Amino acid sequence: MEALVTSVLDGYNVCIMAYGQTGSGKTFTMEGPDGDPGVNARALQELFRCAAPPCERALGLTVVRDGRGGSWMRPRRVAAGR
């Protein structure tokens, strides 16, 4: 995870994805159960921990499910720590 966050902070685009058959644990891995954050939340926590304020990055999230993709949020600039 640390290497991916470092790449983001260096200006590279990064994609984290889970791929596999139905029931293999993709959603569990990416989102995690209550009280135990998955890959998505841990990556963002690490990103904001490593970013030196003031820091601005564009953030977007796209989820593909059942062969259909859609953005869950419009990319926008956010300051670290917000």
C-alpha cells in the first residue's frame, strides 16, 4: 500500500482493483467489514497521512459492477486533512 501512495504523491495515476469470481471476497477486500477498513479506506488514510499540508490532489472513484461502470463521485480537488 505504501508504494502505491508514494506513487500518487509523486504524481502518477494509481488504480486499485479487485477481480474474481462471484463470492470470492472482492467487496470484502475493498470495503472491509464494520470496524475493519478495507483497501479503499486504508489507502486514503495512508495518502492523507503521508501528504504534507498544504496538499491538493484530484480524487475520483469509479466502481464497475455487473459489467456496468459508474463514477461514485465527480473528481474534485480536496485539501489534505479535509
